[in-house]
Amino acid sequence: MITIPHKAKQFLVFSVKLLIVVGAFYFIYNQLANNDKLDWDKFLILFYKNQSFAGILFILLFSFLNRFFEILKWQNLAQVVKPITINEATKQVLAALTLGVFTPVGVGEYAGKALYFEKKDTKKIIFLNLICNGIQIVATGIFGIIGMILLHLNCAQCDKNIGFWSFGIIIITISFFLLSYFTKKIKIKGYSIEDLIEKINEIPKKIHRKNLILGFCRYLIFSHQYYFLFLAFDVNLPYTTLMATITTVYFLASIVPSFQFLDFALKGSLAIYFFGLLGVNEWIVVFVTMLMWFLNVVMPVVFGSYYVMTFKVLPRRR
């Protein structure tokens, strides 16, 4: 067996950390620099017109709460393996976000959190992270379907399009649950849906309840941040219509597996289509989507990069 010298191992670890951070920031720069739909002149004019220190703090508060609720979710779930402090949960969530920003469907996030725990707990951590993200998918699905139905009822321009999509997705969702129920005992590579349900039920109900509450609160926080950003850009639409469109965009974007760094482009294109039906200017939609991405992905990645660079590899016990 080849033994790597300690200094060489340190250099290799540092190089990997640096590569992750540089890669994350390259993709962020690429999104901002190569988007020809971002009209910075219009943005600056509107920003100077509506700038307010209190308003900026208000929007930033939503970003803080969004990530803070995610940290609380992870702290709550991680206690199944071992209790962790808010500080430890913050490190793990932000570092994992940085690792996941340019990997398919954020798979790097799972590996990032697992690195903070013993090797024997890796499968448990990956499973807990799946539950942590799963509750957001559930919230997105519930609010998304409600949003599509409300948009269908309240938007004359959207009747034909939204009605078709909402009906189709509801049928697909019901079919998925029925299929899951009737095939729950079928094993694939030794695992079945029934086994998954049993593992979920092994986690105390009070942890599930807290995870559910935190997940739904987090959804309401970032969806309303989206709403208030549209108000800041002088978009005057009824609350129900605006929120229904926001939840619809998030829901449809969540259905398509993508890289985290493509999240901005995917949500942006969907938002342009749906808000375009409501008569909202394209450049406003692009900038609001970009700001949401910047505030809730880019800013946490900046802090997460610090935790990636200062991460110390734990001795791995088998």
C-alpha cells in the first residue's frame, strides 16, 4: 500500500478545497456575466428611485431567516446521530451548500455534511439530509398545486395553459402515490418503499413534527421574499395572483432535476413565461429572480467557502 507523506496529503486536501471554492465562484460569475437579459442600467435607475436602507435590511432579513431555518432543520435532524450546536449546524449547512452548488441536483451537499461525521454514520447522514430536503419538496408541491389552481381561477390569460398543467400534475401526483402504494413491497437492489417508510418511522415523531414546521416556515419565508422584491420593483398585482404565480414557478422548477448553478436560469425562464402572462416586464422578472438567487445562494456560498477552506478532515473510524 502506498503511503502519502503528511505534507503532500495536506497540499492535496488544500488543492481540493481551493478547487471547490474557485469552481463555485466561477459558476456564479458565469451566471451574472453572460446573461444578456440583465439590463443593469434599468436596474440602477429603479434602485436609486426606490432605495431605502430599511427596505434593504427587510429583504436581507428574509435571506437570513431562510438560511437560519434550514440550519435549525439540520440541527433538529442531526441529533438522530448526535446532538450538534447551532454553530456546528451552520458550518455543515453552508459548507455543504458550497459543495453542492455545481453538482447535479445538489448531490455534493450530501457528501459535504457526511464529512463532518464518522464514516460509520455516513449512510445515516445521507438519509437524514434526504429527509431534510424532502420536506421542502413536499411544501413546494403542496403550495405549488394550490398556486396553480388559484392561478387558473384568477388569471383570465392563464386559463387554458394553467388549467391543463394543474390538472395534469394532480393526476400524475395521484398516480405516483397509487403506484408507490401498490409497489411498496417490491425490492430494488435490496430496498423497497416499505423499507424506506420503516426507516422514516424509526425517527421520533417530535423530530418529524419540528422538521415539518421548520420546512413550511422556510418555504413561506423565501416565497414572500420573492413577493416583496416584486413590490419593490413596482409590480402591482393582487396578493393572491402574485403568490400563486411564485408558488407555481417554484413547483415547476423543482420538478426538473438540474445543477444548483442552473437554478437561476431555470427559475428565470419559467418566471418570464408565467409573469409575462400577467403583463410583468421581462427585465423585472429576470432581476427579481437574479436577486433571489444572489441573496439565497451566492451570499451563503461566500460564507460557506470560508468553512470549506477551514475544514479539517476528521480521522475516519470504521
